[in-house]
Amino acid sequence: MNKRIKLLLSCLTLAGTLIQTATAAKLGDTVPDCQLNTVADKKTLTLKQWRGQVLYVDFWASWCGPCAKSFPFLNALNSELKDRGLQMIGVNMDENTADADNFLAKYPASFTIAADIQEQCAQQFAVQAMPSSYLIDRKGVIRHIHLGFKADEAEELKRLVTALVAEH
């Protein structure tokens, strides 16, 4: 490959990275209004439909070990705070729906599970890790982004969510 083609490819790669970084959902941004389909009944939903509630969006995949560890925490958080205005959505990133189904058989979710097979929503958020969690306030503003999951981080996440739910 000649030097000009290599340079052109490098420039295109860099431009793509810069565009993705520039359009990534950041703290203080309004939540992207991407469409998802619920896994249970295939209903279409958008993230902005929950304006007025605190939204916890968790991107996960069946092959992700920390995702499996996070589900008991997410279930407990959902159970404790859903009646106080928390809406939790787990966004599955698996290409094969059977993989997600098998995961959910082992680690059931008490919260809404949606699929993002085309990765449209993940691209709008510029998801970089599994799991990636976005905490959105009642006005639709991203207030916290958390990459990964470790058990020792659960209390801090719970504190952040509880504080947002308490805001009116």
C-alpha cells in the first residue's frame, strides 16, 4: 500500500474517532432519544418517554462477567426505588438474542430489558465498556456515567441514585 493511501486511511480513522468523541453522551448532556425494543414483548420505547423520572440506563452483554455481578445490585436498587420515581432499563448488546435469553435465565431482571441489536443507542452514548451505566435526572440530563461494575462500588452508586430520586 502506498504512503498516500496509508495516510488517507489514518486520517479517516482519526476523523471517525473524533466524530464519535464529539457526539458521545457526556455529563450535562440531554439523554439521546434512541429507540429500543423490549425483550419481553418487543414494544418500542424511547429514553425520553421517561422524562420526569430518574432513569438508570445500563448497557450489558451476556459475555460480560461484571454484568452478571451487577444484576443482583440492579434488581435490589430497582425494587427499593421504583416506587419513588426510578426507571431502570438494561440495554442488551448481544447480537444473538439466544445469548441474552440464556443470561437472563441465570440472572433474571426485575427491571425493563431492551435490545439494541443495531447498536444505534450504544453509538449515541458512545459506550466504551461493559457494563456502562448512565444516570439521568428527571429533566433528562445525564448526571453520572459509570463504566464497569465492582461490588465495592455498589454503595456509592446507590447513594448517587438515591440522591437523584430525592430531587424534585
